[in-house]
Amino acid sequence: MIRVTVWGENVHETTNEIVSGIYPEGMHTQIARLIGADDGIITRTATLQQPEHGLGGDVLEKSDVLVWWGHAAHGEVSDAVVDRVVDRVWQGMGLIVLHSAHFSKVFKRLMGAPCALKWREAGERERVWVVNPGHPIARDVPPSFVLENEEMYGEPFSVPEPMETVFVSWYQGGEVFRSGLTWKRGAGKIFYFQPGHETYPTYFDANVGKVLRNAVHWAHNPAAHLRDPSDAPNVPVGEAPEPISERGPKLHKEGEKGFR
């Protein structure tokens, strides 16, 4: 069973009548419901307003994949929680970043880039094209599918060159966007998926659900996670795989920590 935590900002759902009308239980709840339709996945939710944003204790330790949606309150996310999430991705937890979470602290930290793009909120038609049909995230997804209303995201998208491009979207106004991209950071897999503006019912779409469930399976790393990926031990001479003798001066004593 793959354990998924869906993190939602839960701001517009409580302050905007249009959003609350579409997602009365919060976007995070509907995203979790969409992903949890797979019998091999168990979901839980967490929100910004909870203590430690719902990601305290052993929540992340018990999450195989974290799904992140945010928009209006990126700056309110605690840096300590961001550090915790980034560490877990390095250790091997999968991360799925949705829509406007391209500007989240977590995604920007892991990308090491501005993650900026063009946008327009006009409710225009989006056609999502599968450009990598052999990819596991595209499994059973039609060659293209249409979302009748979405926010336009346009190139250039200032992220590092992706490991794989799975989807490219075309919008009614003429722009195109690399809407489904993958990376690997440490032992963790990352997938960014563009559809999901809060004033439209995107997370009720069957094809979007299929993509998200596929992405969870792809991002899940069943191997034992790295315990401390940032550890940089000073290996004693006596523990070298082959016998050696010290030659020349050095800065550090035996076993002393290095400069960080």
C-alpha cells in the first residue's frame, strides 16, 4: 500500500465563494479522493492552518509520496517545515507539485531556480498532449484530453532542464507550456503537473485523476530510504578499503568533522 499525504494551502476554499462552491471540503480533500480511488493507495490530508502545517511528528516519515498544492500563502509556510520536506525528498520520498505550487518554497528549493512563467486567468480551453506515451505517468491516458476551463501557463518556464517531459499543453489563446515534467533529487522523484486552478473543477476530471494516480505509483520509491543524505563523514585512514599510509599535511584531525 502506497501512503500518500496531500498537502493543501486551504486558503481560497475558506475565503472565496467560487472556490468554496466547487470544493466545499477543500481542494486537498478532493485531490485525496481522486488519488485514493486506486485500491493500492491510502491517503491522508494536511493543511497550512494545522500545527506544523500538518507535517509534524512522523507524518512525513510515514509518507511515501507527498502531493503539494499552494498559491496565495507560499510565504506563510515555515522554513523549518520546508527543510523537513526537502530532507525527506532527498531521502527518497516522492513529491508531486501541482499547478501554482511551482512558486512554493519546497519546489523552488529543490529546483534551485526561479520557477517563473507567464500566466493568464481567462478560463480558456486547455488541451493536454501526451508527448511521452511510453512513460508510466501516461499509462492509459488518451493521446490528448481537454480541460474546458483552465488558467493559462506559458513558456518560458524557468526550471532546470527536466529529466523527462511527459505532457505539453496548448491553450485557446495560442500559448504552449511543458505541463508535465519530472526530476530526481537525491533518492526522491519529483513530478510537476500544471492543471489545477482553484476556480475551475479540474480535480473532478477523470483524466487528471488518472495522471495523478499514475504519478503516485511512479514517484513511489519502495527501496529503503536514505537515513541522512547530507551526512559527510571523515573516513579514518584505518577504515580505507585498501591499506594506505598518511602522506603529507592535513587540516583535520582523525574523525573530525569537515567545514560545512
